[in-house]
Amino acid sequence: MMSFRNSQCIFMLFILCITRLGCCTPQNIDKVASTTSVPTVNKSTSIETYSSAEMCEKYSELIYVKIKDPILLPSQEDHFIKFKDCRIVVPLITNGTLADSKEFPHMALLGYTKNPKDNAWACGGSLISNRWVLSAAHCDKIENSLFVQWARLGELNYLKDTDDARPKDYKIVQRVVHPNYKPPLLYNDIALFRLEEDVTFSAYVRPICLNADPNLKLTAPQKVVATGWGQILHKGPVSPDLLKVDLEVIPASQCKSNYASSAKSQLPNGILDDSQICAGYARGEKDTCGGDSGGPIQIPHSDYTCMYKQIGVTSFGKKCAEENSPGVYTRVSKYIPWIEQIVWPKSG
């Protein structure tokens, strides 16, 4: 039976194993009544939006910092030059490694307690605008209908304040679950969470770009990058550090075969290639696990330096890093019209 890649109590798990939703009821968790809105979006709608591609181009400028030209004489008119304030993507190593400061500034931790200082971090997400975090639908609530309440941005190690990070907690005020997410079915596992206030962008916090091209060819053995906080090895100790790991795209035919015997109550139509992506390794080795739910899988952006393009949202799997058990991710490009109408509507 499949299970979501969700929480192991307070800690988020990284090398993605599959655990059942929730394992404890943390203290100080506020049982908020659901006010989730679930607008239905269709292609015939007349709502005008900014495209995700337009916003990506805009966000790509955030990697630059302007400074006054130091070689100008005092009498000369001020002239500013730009330089990049970011981390260049570097090759990844086996079984994951620590993420660098400013390398994944879009990463979000999702918390479920009333007080963020005592938070139970149970999912991940990605910042996609100044007000919205993209995540998985099953991250909307955990055990006992405890709804997500906080998003922490700009974090590296959530137990330290001596690393080069600029964390800040943002209250979540609106939860938008995809209208076609119908558990126990494992399809359309995607959601948007709106923050109470605008995010101030910096080298430590800025949005990720979204892949809007449904024809983007992701063929094995192409690598994608998964990021999250948590367990370093299956059943091993948890890590409070943000980690990164490279995964291989698994061919659709192979993934469908891997899940052919799965519970029909969860996957009656098997793996759907147009809305799901499989990634991992045929021999196991590396994977995503419980607690990384909602976090991104991404590739370096081909047009903008120091930028990533999100292609998937961590959804579910069988067991962590086990042979022939790839992780399954919600394909972002399938849901671009739905995302755009919620996140970037044009006024007037």
C-alpha cells in the first residue's frame, strides 16, 4: 500500500522513505477550522493572468545586486554596476549533501503548531511568488485534521542560528487544494498556500521558476535535484540541515510496471504520465522519503543563471531507496493554468 512522503513527528525526513501520514500529535497544535478554497479552473475561463514564464523572467533579476561604481571620481555622476549574489549549481554527490547558503532560496518548511517557535515541521514546499508557496495537497493537513499554519523561508539548519541563513516564519492564511484531489486516490496531489504578508526578496529568499512546457523531454538517465530536510539514510538519524540529492528520471513504462500491482483504491489507472513523474534509481541507492512531501524536484534553468526550474512536487512512493521503488512526483506543467489563475491574476 502506498503512503505519502509526510511527517515523522517533528522532523522532516530526507532520503525519501515512505511513512504513513502522521505518527504523533505534537503539543501546542492549533486545530484550525478549514477555510480552504478550491476554485475550479478550466481552459475556457476568461480570467487574464500573468504567465509563469513572465514571472520567471522577472524573478531572474533578483540574483543581481547593484553597487555604486567604485572607480568613479567624486565629481562624476553616480553609476551603478550589477553583480550576482547567488550560489552556482555544483555537481551533487552520492546520498545527498548539505545545501549551500543561497543555493535553494525558494525552499519552504511547513509547520503545524500554533506557535512557530515550537513548530512540528511535517512537509516542504517552494516559494513561487511574493505570497504563495507550492506544495502537495496531502500537506494541507496531517493527523487529526491539523492544518498547515506556517511557512518558514530562508532556512538552512533549523536548530542553529550560526549558519549563513536568514529564516523568517510566515503565517499561512489560505490553503487552496486542487479540486480534483480526492483521497485515497493519489492523483492531483498539489496545493497552494497563501502567506499573510508579502515576502521581501533577497539572495536568501526568492521564488523558483515553474516548468510550463508539457513537452519538456525528461528522459532517463537525466538527473533532477531533490531538496529537503530530514533523514540521511533509510531508518537512519534525521538531519536538521537542508540537503540536496540527485535523482534519475525513470522511464514512464518502467514506473508503470513498478506500480502495476499497487492498490487499486489508490491508483486505479496506474501511474499517469501526463500528470506524474517518477524519479530515483532502479537499484535504490537514493530517493526521497517521509517529511519531504510537497518539496520540489528541479533542474537548473537553461535560460537564467543561478535559477532552478521546478518540474515536480514530491508526492508518494513505496519504501525509501529500495530497488524498483521510485518516488512519484506531481508534474507541475500539467497544473500551470490552475496555478496562474490563483497566483498571478491580472486586475481589472
